Amino acid sequence: MPLYHKLGKIPQKRHTIFKKDNGDLHYEQLFGTIGFDGMSSLIYHLHRPTQIKTIEEPLDITPKAAVEYNITSRLLEGFQIRPEEDYLESRNTILFNSDVHVALAAPRSSVSDYFYKNADADELLFVHRGTGTLKTFLGEIPFEYGDYLLIPRGMIYQIEFDGADNRLLIAESYHPIYTPKRYRNWFGQHLEHSPFCERDFKLPGNLEAFDEKGEFLLKIKKQGQLHHVVYATHPFDVVGWDGYNYPYGFSIHNFEPITGRVHQPPPVHQTFETSAFVVCSFVPRLYDYHPEAIPAPYNHSNIDSDEVLYYVDGDFVSRKNIDKGYISLHPAGIPHGPHPGTYEASIGKTKTEELAVMIDTFKPLQLTQTALDIDDGKYYKSWLE
Ligand SMILES: [Fe+2]
């Protein structure tokens, strides 16, 4: 996050003596990415963050490919994913490659008896249903319908849901997730033509330090394994921190659409970027205002990317038979476009209420059995006249 933030108590100068009330020292930790070149935060703990008691056997959660080589357009009915009590068990990877894993989750319960860290990947959660609080060792972020939650790799967190009806779309990115570079100046500030700016971000607050010793289970995802590591002190023992590496939220409802006289290409919807995929937000907006404009998209050959579109709400102009939580997958190598009739029907329309999240990957995606289980199986023929 190219925005300086700080919470709690920190010493005036970094790497200097910082005492507790009883005269003992706090324990400083540099929490950064990309070696020492990426964004980082300096964190002050009550206890050494290194006190491991036991390490138990890991659980292999590597996604398995049911379809390794895919050229079939697919329609996945996302809400058919069964709810599970536990947050981590509820996460079903459906599509993946070596850069990103896309998962759907319907967790019913909050994470309270363990802590979680993804050591390999930034996590981008999109909240389709449910409200609650993301609790991290750098503070809390309340969330609601429409929020993206960006959790940088290494962040220790729990997630608290207010109710049992929750639906999440999750992208685990093995490359850092940033806002698009073209929307930022050379200092990182979002420019005037950006569809969002710093005021729109939900930054962590409510930092609380727990001074507790005992047994604290931290589930750490690394190399496809869920390691179970028991620490001797409470992982949320941070009294203060400052820097640039921290979780944040952003509501899709705060994405200000860029419109034009004729059809605008998908990059105007871009919200996040990585070196291996992009995330776009399709939000309610006015349509193209050229008198002869065709608002529906043209057929296009996304020859370099697999295109995953997650339908959130509203009518989708170019599609038939689409419901909330559906996912279309349009693989690289073949063109795709509006369904028969929708191209013509879009002419003269002045606005759309569609709400969708798109993940375009530069490498092809593989499908898991879970994806096949919710695949309608006939979507690829839906353009036949
Ligand atoms: Fe497309």
C-alpha cells in the first residue's frame, strides 16, 4: 500500500531503545516484502515473535488438477459451494496456476481458536455476502458486502463474521498485488484520472496488544502445506507499528467507473495489478453516449489471458442465464463475446446495474474437481444460434 500509516506507540527513532512501563524492552520486527526492497513496516512486540514451542505435522492442501489443459468456456455456479464451519476448510480452490489460486468460500464460523498466515501469497478477499471484522496483528478492518480485503503475505490474521451466511471470492497471489501503476505518480500517490484514491481505502485501526503467554496455534500456509506451529505468546502482541506494509480494504462500490462515447475496454475497470494477473471491477455506470454506440462488448480474442468473471449483482448485459455467484471462464486461445441477441438488445440502453469482479490471468488456469462439480457443462455451446 503506497500510503504511510501508523498505529499505537512507536519510538521516535527506528532501531533505538523503546521501553515498556516496567523498563523491559519492546521487540522490534521489520515486516517487509521483496527482500528489503519492497514495502515494509516496523512493528513493536511485547514479546519476541520467534518463540515456537512445537511444530506439528503439516496438512497437504495443494490443489489437484482435474483439467490440466482447458480450452472450454465454462459457467460455474459459485453458490453451489457448500458452506463449512471452519474458514480455512471452507476455502475451495476452483481455478489455479503457478501465479494465482482462485477459491470460493462459504464459512459459517469465525476464526477464534487459531491464527492464520499465508507465507507464500498475498490474499485478496472479495466479500459477496456477510459482514464482520478482519483482525490482524496490525489492527482491525471492519468489512461488509462489496469489500475487497487485501492481506499481504505474512500477515497473521483471524476473521470474525457477524453471522453464518458468508460468501467470499478469494485470490491467492504468488506475486505482490498493487493498485495499477498507471494510476499512480512517481511517489505512489493516486492521480486524478484514477477511479479511486487514498480516501477510499479502509486502513487498519483498533490496534490491541494482548500480553498473554501459553499455547497459540498458528496455521501457516507455505508451499501448499498448512503447517501447524504452536507459539508461546499471543501473536497479536503489537503495541505499535508504522510503515507501508499492512492490510487494507476497498469497497467495489467506491470504484468510480470510466465511461466514454463508445465502448471502453476492460482495462478501464482495472482495480489491482500483479505481474501475472489483473483484477477488474465492473460497476453500475452510464453507457456509451455516441448516438450509434453499441454498449455490449465486441467479440474479443483474449489470446494471452484466461478471463474469469465473477458475477456479483445486477443484470449482465452481454450474458443470458447468469445468476449471483456465477463464474464464467473464457480461456485463452478462442474468442468470446456477447450471447446471441444481447449485442442487438444493448443498443439504446443508457445504463447498467451490473456488478462483477474479473480476474484475468496471463497463464492458463487449471480446474479442480470442485470446479467441475459446479460446472453447468453446456456453457461453451451457448453462442450457437
Ligand atoms: Fe471478455
